[in-house]
Amino acid sequence: MLENLLRHYKDAMIMTYNPKDTNYEWFQTEYGQTFGILKASLSEKEIELLSSLFKSVEIVNEDTFSHSQRKWFDYLFLDRKNSEPPLPADHATIRFYYFYLKQTIDEKQNFEEAVQGILDSELIIWLSLSHGIIIEEKPSITLDAESLKNLSDTLTTDFYVEPYLYIGQLQKNDADLKEKFTLEQSCFQALHRSVHREKALTFYDAMPLLIMTSPSAIKRDILSNQLIEAIEDKELHHTIEAFLQSNLNASLTAKRLFIHRNSLQYRLEKLLEKTGLDIRTFSNATFIFLATILVRHES
């Protein structure tokens, strides 16, 4: 259906939701996918027809935002040059979560409390009545995948909504943060539009799916600066390469590098602390393998 609409409306239709852009009529599919069509390209009958096929997106009232929510919303979605991240400079990292609900929800406060019970963040910004972002200003280095699945199950049971939760990379709090957010959000939106959507998915696990569904989006810039810096660090890069070539075997890697096993563990912990990625797990190793190729190819 969406492919047919894209062919019909062409450049007048976009798939990246911007809650500040009032030039578009915004609609949402049953899976929470949001798209917009220029109002100038729509007749009243077309709007009526689209509203009968899809759910019209109701824009969230920004007046209800807290001071912190307002700062983050303006930073992420307003077109302001040279704007600085709202986080203090001593906050090294940050993580974004992106959620989509198949149905709108009335009990937003209870929903937020359920989310905050598992994720250590009170910063939830609703972009519509059925999707938004969660900002973790002091992210844990590693992710508890089981907790995220439990969160999805809890929201389904308690609120009778089907949530899709996408977990972003460990991002560096620097001047590129807004661009990294925009690219990461676009990747998850593309994945959410595909048939490969899952209830809870990390960016690291999503990379192979993104390569299949949106190969043109897979560029070096979508990787966090934390990860790029780790890959470009000669010692860490050499360690990653040796670990992968040794089939994730620590003893063989240490021998290949002519270092003590404890020294290897120190390097792997350094990689984990910097990127949030534990290369000793297969899924993370797969992601780092793909990321290394991407960085090397575009360097």
C-alpha cells in the first residue's frame, strides 16, 4: 500500500516524521509506521479517503513539555545551526530509544511510569500519541536484553498496546549528536516499515537486517563516534581483527597478539566501556565485523 502511495505522490510524500512540519498531513499505518503527504498535493476527498484507510496522526501538545523535554525537542527537531547538546560536557555518552505503538494510548503517565521502572530515564518525548523517543542521559554500558523484552510484555499486558522498541547505540555527547540521532532514527524507521520488525531490537542486532532492507542507508556516518574512534584506535583495531580471526577464542587471540591473556581482557573491557559492545558475544562480534568493514571502506 505505501509503495503504491509513494509511486503516486512521489516527492510529495515522505516517510521521516517531523512533528514540527505542518506542511504535511500525517498518517499512521496499523503497525505504527508514520508518513506525510504535502497538504498542497491533497484534495479534501483524498484526505478523507486516506483518513479512512490510515490513522491521522495527532500532534502532541508541546505546552505540556517539561523544561528538559523542551530543550531536547528543540535541539533534535528545530533547524538551528551550531546548537549545542543539552547535556553538560562532563556527560560523555547518551543513548536514544525509539518506540512505536500499534494503538494510541490514553494513560500516558502510567505508560511512562512503566517505562521508567525498567529504563533509568525520565525523559520521554512523545512525537505523536503513539510513538516517541526515550533519552537515557546516563546510559548503562551494557544492555539487559531480557529487561527490554519484559518491558514489551508488560506494556502489552497492562495497556493492551503492541509496542515496538528500538534501542540505539551508545552515542558520544559531542557536536555530531544531532546528526547521529537523525541518521539512527531514519534507520529504525526504515526497519520498522519492513517485514522484519521485532518487538525489541538493538541497533547492533539490526545492522544485518538494515543491510538487506535499506542498503543505501548503510554508511559510515550511521555509526556512533564512540565506535568509529574505537575502530580507528590502532591497538583496539588490531585486537578486534585478531579476535575475529581467532573465532572469538581468547587464548588463541592472546597468542596471535603475543600478549598475556589478562592484557587481552583489559583491551576487550576497554572496547566494551567505550562502545557498549562485548565482542565476546556472537551478535556483537558480527556487528563489529560489519562496522569495521564499513569504516575501512569509507576511510
